[in-house]
Amino acid sequence: MSRCGRRIRCGWIALALLVAAPGLAGQGLRGELRTVDDRALSGTLTVAAGGLATVSRDAGPVTVRLDEIVSFEPLDVSRVPLAMPDRVWLRSGTELPVRSLHGRAAADGRPAAFVAELPSGIVVDLPLGFVRAVRHGGSERPEPALFARDLTEPADNDDILFVQKDGQSHRSQVTITGLSPDRVEFVLRGTAYDFPLAAVTGIVFGRNTGFAPDRQPRPRTSVDLTTGERLEGRLLGLAGDLRLRLDEGAEVTVPLTSVFQLRVASDRLVWLSELSPKVEQTPAFDRVWPWGNDRCPAGPGLVIAGVTYERGVGMVPRTRLTYELGRRFDVFEASIGIDDRGGPAAHAIFRVLVDGRVAFESAPKVLGEAATPVSVELAHCQQLAIEVDFGKNYDLGDFCAFADARVVQR
């Protein structure tokens, strides 16, 4: 099949999900639901097809809209990510660990596809046009040289094929044209070939040899599975099982016994780490320290007085980040403090500015001090700025954290 033909035929998609899992956990999930207005509701969660969520409790049911939900964590579940030899990257942005991988030839109007078994036992058909890269690994199959570079900077119109042959690793610029259960088909310098899929160590598809699907609109739900996968799209319902429509357009079913956590992204609550600010920094001792989303300079995450926060903004004085909010939000909320990985002499001041006016200024924060909750009325302002400034010790390990920093519509 030609490159052009592959691109057209991938417009039709079917992602088949077959699940080998224990029995379903009844009607709904038991656990704790967090809402945009910071309520914690414990009970059994169900979600109707229209998007209304109900938490059944001893004190009576509570119903909320899907866009009012921030997260839901089921009770008595643990996540044990399984190390998998293979991995698939989709053009929608999803990255999937894979237990086993084989091909499926184009037939009956369906495009050629990779068939990937996920750690949970879900089997997913992945049409070629929606796949960005494939890593076919194993304990004796190290990552090929240049694979990481090609993954970051793919060619425009060529696919990169990595294979092992006669004990040697080879990298070739090709056009992938099709698949069979155990072989990959391609064109190299005008000649058609096929090669055993078992000997392929990686493929990076060209920027223009496929296309990303349209993203499902907000509210979007990401589902973390107990075995380590994350699936994302539009939540269609949750009762005896969970139904999700992926960006690729397929409706998938996940048993409740495989669900570790749900998170909902809507326009009602936006994390600052999802936005792009204007950055102003003053060097400390002629050095500008990097700021980071969902991390401090010492590494991922934010940790204040022993409490770990997955989301937020990490900064070092003096840094000001200014966000254009478009007059959409009512309140800014965060928990502020010095990250536990900062220096013992850390001493810094935190500020929040609304349309250029200082709306909040903290007392000096020091290492080991508990996080301080901050809530600032925005009154539908145009600009929000967060700032950390030098304290008396002039930046000696001042790893400042705006943990769980978010803007909210009431």
C-alpha cells in the first residue's frame, strides 16, 4: 500500500479492547471524589451517559456534573506498574507500555495495524497512521543508537526502521507500507521489502506520514490502571464498568477492578502547570535557576514538610511568572512553602499579583515549615502573577513551591 493510501485509509479506525481481568466490582466504584470547590465526597461513584456523576453515601446521594470533578480515588487498590519490554507512542500524545506486539494486515476496509497487548491484558488495535513510534525491546535488545534522537526529532517524510540482522544493528530511512502478523513491509530506495517483526527493535514514523486525531473535548478524563497504563479521553459512563472514548474515536471498556485513579480536566479548574507564563528572573550570585512545572530544581514533584504534591510550580528567587487568564476565573488557590530538598538556610517571600497589584504577600518561609494555604480572589482579572523574592539569606537553597497551584471558576 502506498504512503498516500495508508494516510487515507487510516481515517477509518477501530480500536478493539479485549479484557482478561477478574469479575467486575458491582455497580460503581467505592472511594473518595474531589470537586472543583474542594469538597471530599466518600461513597460509591456512578456516572450516567449524560455526564452526571452521583456519589451514593449513607447520608444520601450527591450529584455533580463531570466538569465539577477533579479526581476520584477508589478504596483498597494499589498500583503496581509492570516492566514491559515494548512501548508504543501514539500521535495523540498517549504513550503505552506493551506486553506483546504483532501486526495485522489491511483487509476489509480496515488499515494495517499493530496489535498491542497492554500489561492489564487489554488488546488494542493501533492503525499505522496514528502511531508515532514503536520500541520493540527486551532484556537482550538494548535501545538502538539514535532512537531517542529520532523520537525527539523525527524526519519529515521518511520512517526510520531499526533492525537487528546477523548480530548487527541497522538503521534505515524507509517508507512503512504495511504489516502482517509477524512481518513489517516497507519500501527502501524504490524497492519493496518485508522483514521479521521479531527482529525489528524500533520504528519512528515521519512527521508527515500519519496524523494526530482530533482531541476529545473537555471535560476530559484520564484513567490510571493498576498495572501502570494511562488511557485518556471522554468518560461516557461508569457503573458495572467504565466506558471511555479515546481521542482516536473508539469507545473502550475497562473493568472497574483495573481502575486505580480518575482525573478530570475541565475549564472549571486549570492547573498553572498547564499554562505558559511570561517569565521574569533576577539572577542570584550571577546564576539564573530554572523554574519548573510539577517539579523543583532538585527533581520531579514538590515536597513541603514531608507532604508530596504531584502538581504545582517550583521557583527560585527572584522569579515572577505572569499568566494571561482572559477574565475567565474567580479564585487562585495554592499551598506554598520551601521544598524539603532546599537548603537549611532557605528564607523566601511569596507574592500573588492580580492585574499588577499585590493581592497576597507571605511572611518569610523557611525549610521544614508546613505549607500555607493561599486563596486569592481574582474577580475575573486579565493577569495573574506569582512571585518569589529573596529573604534575608539571599537565596541559599530557596526551592520555593506553589504546590497544587490552580485557577478556578465558581
